[in-house]
Amino acid sequence: MLQDYFEDFILLERTQAADELGGTSTAWTEGITFRGGVTQVVGKEVDPAGLLALKTVPMLLHEWDVTLVQDDRVRRISDGAEFRIIGQSGDMRTPSISGMAFCQVPVERLVTAP
């Protein structure tokens, strides 16, 4: 089963507060926990500098009843890796009568400096 490869993720919730300079600062707090898995999907051929290459897109497959939207952030519990959602999971949701109930959404891994 596909769900055998899922692991725990946390949806991060954005909170904004006024800062001392008249702007706002953003903080992320932990929200709901859900199960999912990150995989690579082969996208299209690209032609950087005249050389053909295949571009892959990381995809997050996740539980059917979780809805993720663009600019949401999630954290993989096993290693702390954070991902920004760059699509809508509702766009790629299996039909409710399907025997394999899941959604997939494109993501990008966020890199933070130490």
C-alpha cells in the first residue's frame, strides 16, 4: 500500500506580529500532524545552455482529508526538513470512491543557513 511509505509531517501555521520598525515579523508555529511522503516526478525536458536535461519536481503525497494550499509550509518530523507548498492539493486529489485515497501537491524544499 502507498500509505506504508508515508511518514509524519506537521503543517506550520503563520503568525504575524508588529515589529519595532513599523513593519511585521513572521513566525511559524506547529499545527496539525498528518501523514505523507515526498517523491520526485519527472517533469519536462529543459534546454539550459543548449544541453538537454530532465527536470524533476518534488511532490508531496499526503492523506486525502488534508488540504494544502500555495505558500503553506510543512515540516517532516523525521529530519526537520521544511517544504513550501507551490500548488493546490485539491487539484490532484483521487476520487472519493477510489481504493487509494490520497492527494499530491508540488513542493520546494526550503534551505536554512545554520
